[in-house]
Amino acid sequence: MKKIHRILQGLSFALIVLVLFGCASVKPVPYEEGKEYQLVVIHTNDHHGTVLAKDGIAGLAERATYIKAMKAAHENLLILDAGDINTGTAISNMFQAEPDIKAYNMMGYQAVTLGNHEFDGTTEKLLAQMEMSQFPWLSANIVTSKGKPFATPYIIKDYEGFRVGILGLTTLRTQQTASPDKSLTFKDEIQVAQEYVDILKNKELVDVVIVLGHLGSVREAEDQNTSLDLAEAVDGIDLIIDGHSHTKFEEPLYIKDTAIVSANEWGKFMGEGILTIVDGDVMNFNWKPVAITTEAFPPDQEMVDLLQPYVDEANASLQDVVMTTTAPFEFGNRLSRYQETSVGNLTCDAIVHYLQSTGVTVDFAFMNGGGVRAALPAGQVTKEHIMTMLPFENYVYVISIKGSDLIEFFDFVATIPQGAGAFAQVSKEARYTLTYDENKTGTISNLTIGGQPIDPDKTYRMATNDYLASGGDGYTVLTRNFESFNTSMLLSDVVIQYVQTLNQPVEPIIDGRLTVVNGVTP
């Protein structure tokens, strides 16, 4: 009997050890059964170089005030950004987002996902930005030529009572909307998410899965995986913090058991959410957008001091007036993605004028409406205004293509849905009507170049930017050119030179070069 008793004692001890260490392997972070734990998540997306407040809205110094208050009020706080820090205002562009990244360091961001506009410049530029950052850049679906992750796929954060995994995803649309290095491979977001959610849940043993995704909630192309598609396809995601489509959510959108949120653009809002976790499960999620304004959050002086040298240096060169106007060159709610615009006309006409001034003749110029990012004001227009309107480091390219390929080019233009960045803006030499049917399918009619229909057997010379000339935004037909050259002139510099040649003040022009029938206006 004593031997049996000793055996039972040994088994009891073994069971205790198994329970203690077995539970530790299942739940690596201790928790009190039935107790409510909370995690506060604050987030931004699509910052796009918005260093300073405009009309009392947004601004990094204002955002810093909000974040400092949240840090003081909450012990369990995650500060995240869903991508596209790059490409926006002239101050940020001039310094390759250095002030923005240093500001993110100071504010204590814990992770930022790679957005498509992080790939507008060279890989060397991006790697330098990543080196400067005191936070990890996340993306699980971008791999190098050696098959290794280009950025950090995910991070783990432990809190009292629960463990959190944050997974980064970057839209495959980056391959059409930016210029990533050809050595990088972008893998399917849903397939990668399935793989990594399994790792997070079963290997890392997290309780909460957050996807910090630069995916977009609005479909731009048929093959695009949106954040909604991700939530529908992949189980086990508690929260998707989304970017890319600049969507302003008023409340979380639920797809099955996954909450999706997004905080508009430019730091005008911060998403503020509270996750309630009980026994390792998310039981509740309260979320709201918080407007970042100078009135509500006066500029943080420490941040002002950090940014001021950049502001001063930029102002010294960017405040030169290069044009006066009779009225605004309107941009509205991204009008250049929907119809003919005065900003698009000005830009394309500037390209043709510049080439003519150098002895190069082209039949017409075009650019993507998504390449225009802002309006020009009435009255005095500065270099800063032009560079904010055209923030991308695009160079003017000239390509020669067959007339048959040019017809195919315009056939593709007709397929581009209104609202997409690929929507074409053209110089005054091109004229056409774009008609949409009840299914929003477009057809082009009355197409002329230089007043004549396109001759499929003729050779045409067209001007655009380097991004589009290399097939960006889906314009792959342009890669079939048999002659091309880079003028080595920045598009923004071309426009700055052009506007100074015009009779002042300059009137915004809409001349009917593009007529849209049955379209929509944002």
C-alpha cells in the first residue's frame, strides 16, 4: 500500500508539473481566470508627409500632444501606422521623410507597415529610412531574391494577462502603383496571412491577432485583395487596421469575427480602440476616430523644436512665387481620377512645352490622375504648391510606339474605373469622349491626336513620366515601345519652369479635351 501511495504521490506531482508547465506552453503570459484585461490601440495610416497642420487640421506636433496624453492615461498602449509615410508635402519630400520618421521615433510608434508609396524612391532610400527608424517596418508578403523577408513579418507584444501578435501586409497593387525593385517579390496577401496567422496562433501562442495592413477597403482592380477579402478568407484575425484607400471609418466594420478600421489620411484622425480580453479571448472592441486639430491638441513644443530646422530650410527655397492665378486650379476630392481637370491639363501641357523648348517634338503627353495630389490656390503660387501638387520624384520620358499600340493604349484607358489612380489626364493635342454604360464600363469615341484619328500604321511619339513608361498603373502596352529616353528632368521642375513662361495671371483651363458621359463626380 505504501508503494502504491508513493506512486500516487509521484503521479500527483507529475500532474501538477504538467498542469503548470503545460499551461505555460499554451498560455505563455499568465492571466487571472475571468479577469478583464484591456489593450488600447491608437493608429494612423496614409500620413503622406503631412508634417504641418493645414487650416488647423492634422500636423505632427498636434498628433504628438494627443499621443502624450494617451501614454499618460493608459498603461497598455499600442501605437501603430498602416503605411504610406512617404510622398506628400514638399517639406517631407525635400528631406526624404526624415522629419516624419524622426517625429514617429519621438512619438513612440511601435510598428509601421510598408505602404506602396514607401517604394516610390529607390531601395537604398527606403533602407536608409528603415535604418533611421526606431520602430520596425512590417510586411510579411515581400521577400527578397533569396526568399527572405524584406521587412519584419510580425512582432509580438506581451502585456499582463495576454499576448498580442501584429502582422504586416502590403498590397500587391504596389507593383502597379509604385516602383519596387525588381529583385523583390510580392506574395499573395491572403495566402501569406493564412500562413502567418497559423504561426501566431499555434507557435507564438498569441491571444490577439492584429493585421496592420496596407490593403485598402475600396477595390481598385478586379484582382485586388482588400481588407474585406482578407477578413472573409482568413479566420483567427481579431482586428485589421487598414490603410491605402484613405477611408474614414465612423465605426468598425465586421466581417465574420474580424473588426476592420481605418483612420482616413494625413493624420487628420487617429483611430482609438479598446480591446477587452478575458481568458485570452477578445470579448469586446470599442473604437472611434479622433480628430487631430490644433484647437483640441495644441502643438507639442518638443515636436515643434524637432521639426523647425526642416521647416526653415524648406521655406527658404520653396516660398518663391512662380505664378499668379485668377482662380484655384481645383483638385477637390481627387477629381483628377474622375474627369478632365485644370491641374492635369497644366501638368501635361507643361511637359509638351518643355520638350518643344529643347527641340523634341511629341504628339501628346499624358499622366496618371493619381500622380496629381493637390490643388493650386488662387493668387500667388509658390514652388511648394507645385511640389505638393506633384510630389513624386518622376522624370519626364519620351517613348515612340506604333499606332496600333496607341489604339490599344486608349482601349486600356477606357477600362480604368473612375476613382482609380491610373485615370488618364492628357495634353491639349489629345481629345476624346469617355462614355460609361449602366455597368460603369467605359468606351472611347471621337478620339483624335493632333486633330486626326489614330493611324495604326503610323509611329507616334508620346511623353509621360518614368513610372508610366515602365508599365506602371497597368500601362504595360507602353513597354512595347521601340524607342524611349529619359530627359532627366523632374516633372515638378518642368511645371515650375513652364508656369513662369505664361502670361500672368494664369486662368485655369478646362477645354473639353476629355469629355466624360454618364460618369460620376466624387
